[in-house]
Amino acid sequence: MKDIISTLQQRYPQGEYRILKEVQYQNRSADFIIVSLWPSRGLSIIGIERKSYRSDWLSELKKPAKAEAIYNCCDYWYLLTDNENVAKIEEIPETWGWLHIKDGKTFEMKKAPRIPHDSTDVNRTFAVSVIRRSTDGMIHESAIKDRIEAAKIEGSEQAKRELERSRKNVASEYEYLKRAVAEFEEKSGVQIQSWSGARIGDAVNFVLQGGIERQKKELNELHGRTTRILNAINLGIGEQKTA
């Protein structure tokens, strides 16, 4: 249906016409009602009955009263097809026109004559049906403003909630870090604030590299080497005295 409307808009441009689908009136419906919008272009109402199958078209021909109610409210009436096998030119009633869609274009196979009735005498009930169908899905300007204001309020409230949630998270993390620092200072005897970042880094690296245990091991190794050297020196001196 959307593609059909897009194709019809090539013949009936959106700024000059309003295309309405499935307009109902007196328990009958028209697939499309097209209303011209500018008196300078000639005000008119065009009814369109779409048929995609030949059986539907033949059934329509057998029941002329079916379209009568809406037909009498229009200035022109057209059959619309998108299948070449639906209708034949000789079957089109004298008071009907025929539009055929092919390759995304609309071709006028038969021009519809103007329906002979007083065009100034618009049936009010039908006019209301057209107006109602034309406003389906539309939102009043005041309703749009109300929705915008409601969205602003909701957005503001949501922003406040997000800000409060972030504030609580930051406060919680701060309290955790404060407790961790206090515990470290208590057990280590080191006041974090008196140390620079470099000193803290050196201390941490010292611990990670083995710390005191590594220093003790190195001192023990140095003590062993020193002892061996002293023993060697004492041994040399004793041999010289003996000689």
C-alpha cells in the first residue's frame, strides 16, 4: 500500500493533494480518496477503487450499487490496477476512469469524466469521514508541547537520579580508600602524606623484589666472602712467620 501511495503522489503531488486510504462512508469504503487542496488548481474529490485480481473486478461490475454511496460524493471516479490482466478497456463504465501502475509510474488508460452533480453541495457526513481519516495518527500541537515538556521533566529527573547515583558511588569509593590508607599507615608506621609518590613507589618495589629477606641473603653472602678472604690472609701470614 505504501508503494502505491508513493506512485500516486507522482500524479497527485503531496503539496497539492491529500491522498487518504480506506475512507469509509455508509458502510462502504473507497481504497483511496484524493482531495485537491488549492482553489486555483480546481477543488475536486477523486475516488479510487483498486483491483489486483480480475475476479474482484468482475465482481465489482456485477454490483454497481456497491460504490454508489461514495461515488456520488466524488467529482471523479477511477479504477486503479497494477496487473495488466485485471480489466479490459471496453469493460470500464462510461462514468469511470482507469489508472494503471507499471514500473513505478501511473498511466491514465481512460480519463474519468466529471461526475454530474452540484460540486458545491458537499455531503457533510462524507466530509466528516474524510476529515476524520485525514487526521488519523496526527497529534494536536498542544499534545506535542505537553509531550515535550513531560520529556524535559523526565529527562531532568533522570539526570538528577544519575548524578545522585554517581555521587554515592564516589563517596563509597572514597570511604573505602580512606580506610585502606588508615590501615596501611597503622601497620606500617608510614604516614602516606609525608611521602612523595617516588618514595612510595621505591618502597613498594623494594618489597616486591624481596625486601629485607633479600638484603639479609646478600649480607650473608658478603660475610661469607669476607670470612674466606680473612682466613686466606691469616694463613699467608702464618706461613711467612714459619719460614
